[in-house]
Amino acid sequence: MARTSSTPVAALAAESRPETGRLPTLWLLVISLRQEQWSKNLLLFAGLIFGGRLLETSAVLVAGAAFVIFCALSSSVYLFNDVWDQDADRHHPLKQTRPIASGDLTTPVALSVASVLAVVAVAAAFLISVPLGAVATGYVLLLLLYSAALKHVVIIDVLTIAAGFVLRAIAGALAVNVPIGAWLLLCTTLLALFLALSKRRHELMLLGECAVDHRRILEEYSPYLLDQMIAVVTASTLIAYTLFATSADTAQRLGTSRLGLTIPFVLYGIFRYLYLVHQKRGGGSPASMLMTDRPLLACVVLWVGTVAVLMYLPLGR
């Protein structure tokens, strides 16, 4: 029986699978781009929103272009990563169905498409601005280094994942030419660490005794250690966001003193995520959890909507 992936595109592709059991190369590439992970790049719009330029059409268009660029970059990195990890992925209960791991998509095709995506996306970033191009280049190089080496170094692996999120936030601010706030970087770093540590915990719990066979670095972690790290990062994230939302500097810079009203959404969102990680054995894919868990998605939408109302409408002043 032909193997299928759990992504929406893969499900659609499965319906059109030829009787031979092999999907067309184009479909395999679409699946391998992992478009369900593109929601992570929505972080690029943080600079647009908190920089006060959400109502400017030109800024929205530039931020949208930066979003597309980083979607292409992240898909390029996913292809490179799947090529490097294909042997280990064949022993993973979920990743073994990926086109490269299953052998349906050849390595030369995957590397060619990944290279073209990376070059075109970086070139497009430089066309918008040199600083954005530099960050895009750094993003690709960092994640390639992660795939090749850093993911095998304890603690550095999760810090590198967090750095990828921070670079997204920086890119979003540079794209629309707004200041890169220290609070934005701090909150982004802590939240990204929270997600990365939760992902490691999910891998450890899912794979059990076979965890080390799939990812060698998991030998350096334990559920207890990861729970301790997650607890520290969770508390730090909530404290950092609370200080950001209630500080006089934030009120002066963003033009509203009521951002503290958004704190309950952050509290619920983090607690809901912890519930999914510990009670529902989730956390393997933050993007998938966001799109499939309605309470979590509703929380994020309400948080964004409340921030927009407080910053851009007179009643929020």
C-alpha cells in the first residue's frame, strides 16, 4: 500500500495518486515544501503591526513580499534538511512517509529545487533592501548549519531554532523600516525557546526507547530536564510580555496604555499549548497545532485583533 503524509496537500495528493502507487514529481515537491509550516513566517508581520504601519498600503505590500520570501527560504531549508536526514527519517513513525525519506522524490531533484528557491528568495530580499537581504542570507546559512551540525549539540540546538524565529522578526521590521525593539526580540526569543523545547519533549515521548536512533541529540535530554527548561522559559515569557505590555515606554511608543488587556490572551495561549503538550502529547509541529486546535487559533486571532484595536482605533488610546 502506498504511504501518505498527514498534511492537507498530501491528503489531496493521495486522492489523485496513480494506480502505480507513485505520485507525480510536482506533487511530491509540493508536499516536501511543507506549506503547512509557513504560518511560522507570520511573525514577519510583527514589525508591521507594532511599528504602527499596519494601515499603510505600501508597508503591507512590502511585508507581504517579505513573508513570501521567507516562505520560499524555509521551504528550501526543509528540502535540504530532508535530504540530510533521510536515513534517520526512515525510522521515524511520522517522518518516514515524507517523499525524500520514502524514496519517491530523488535527492538530485530535491537539492536542485532547494538551491533555486534559496537563490531566488535571497535575490528578491536584496531587491527590497540590503539589510533584508543580509538577514535572509543569515537565516539560510544558520538553518543549514543547524541541519548539518548544530542540531547535534545539546542546548545549542534549541537556541538555534529560537534564533531562526528572531531573524524572522528582525526581517519583518527591516522590511517596513521600523525600529527593532528590544522587547520584540526578547519576547520572540523566549516564545521560540518554549516551542523548541516542547518539540524536543514531543520527540522524546513519541519515539521512546528508539529516540536516540532517530535523533542522536535526544540522548542528552530527558522528560524531566525538558520540563524544567520549559517551566523556566514559560515563566520568563509571561513576565517579559507583562513588563512589555504595561511599561510606560511601550505606552509612549505604541500610543496606547491599554496593551495590558492582551495579557489574558497570552496566558491562555501558553497554558493551552502546555495542555496540548502534556495531556494530548502534542508539540511536534507548532504550526500544525495552531491550525488544528480551534481554541488556540481563536486565542491568537483575538490577541492580534485586540492589539490592532488598541493601537489603531481611537477607543484603544
